[in-house]
Amino acid sequence: MAILRIEKSSDGPITVIRLSGRIQSVHVRELQIQIQSCAQQSALDLEEVALVDRVVVRFLGLCESKGIAVRNCPLYIREWIQRENARSPATQTHDCNRDYPVVHSDAEQEED
């Protein structure tokens, strides 16, 4: 299994989840748990991420669509997210829901 390091820190009203190493589909559930455990708005910092797979790229795109910032995103990942977002939204949503639960922003969680 690939090594992923997760660190949390506070940046004012935002909890920054700093990721480093390789992120694979097996890590998506843990990332979602980390995001959902934040009492405030969250952001993902990818500055030290080396590799990702397609499921992770779709997850990152879904995070952004839910208002979760993706900071310091390597260019190849940013371009890949944009390509995935250009795909049919219905297909992308279906695939994402099958692979892992839907990500909720902090604002959506407060409404529940």
C-alpha cells in the first residue's frame, strides 16, 4: 500500500488538511472522514503530493464543487481535474457515488 501522510492545521477560520506522498483510491474514505471531522471550513493542501489516481482526481473535483479548496495543486493534477470535470457530469457523479460517499461542505452539514 502506498504511503500517505495527513496533517491538520488551522489557518484562521479554515482547517488545512496537508497531504504528502501518494494518494490512491484506498485513501479516499480516510480523506472524507478527515474533511467531515473539521468543525470549520476545510481546505486540502497538495503541495507535497507526488502521485494520484483517477478516483482521487474525481474526488478532488467533487471536493472543489462542494466548496472545499484544493491548494498548491500540482499542475498535472489541476489539468487532470479539469479534464475530468469536462466529462459528462451525470456519469462523473454516478461513478463517484459508487466509489465513495458524497462529500458535504461544512455549510451543507449544518443544514442537516
